Amino acid sequence: MAARREKERQQYIKEREELKAKHGQKSVTNIQTKFSSTSNENERKFKAATVGMVTLEEFRKVSFYMMQAKVVIRSITVLRRP
């Protein structure tokens, strides 16, 4: 009985090490590392552009221009891919 448990334990340890080796490179320690800083930069620009606005129309106008800029950035990124 003890020999069987020891054998199962060794097998478990071996499988665990294999999984660590297989998935070790994909490990993410911080959720922020998964997202590009481009979105943070765009968000910062949007916040700066909308500070002090008093009307909904002004907000929509800036929002529209920011969305257009985002589309242009995505288009350039797609074109640069090999």
C-alpha cells in the first residue's frame, strides 16, 4: 500500500514538473503585462481632451476624433505585419 502511494506521488510530481515546463513560458505575473501600453496612451489622451467640457456635443466630437485616430492606428499596425 505504501509503495503504491509513493509511486503515485512520484508520478504526480513528474506530471506537475512537465506541466510547469510546458506552461512556464506563458506565465503572467501581472494582468497589466497582457495589455499593450497603446490603449493606456489613447485613454490618457482622451481624458486630457475631454477635461473641462460642458456639453454633450463637445464630448461626442472629441470622442469621434479619438475613435478615428484609433482606426488609423489599427490600420497602420495591420499593414506593418509581415
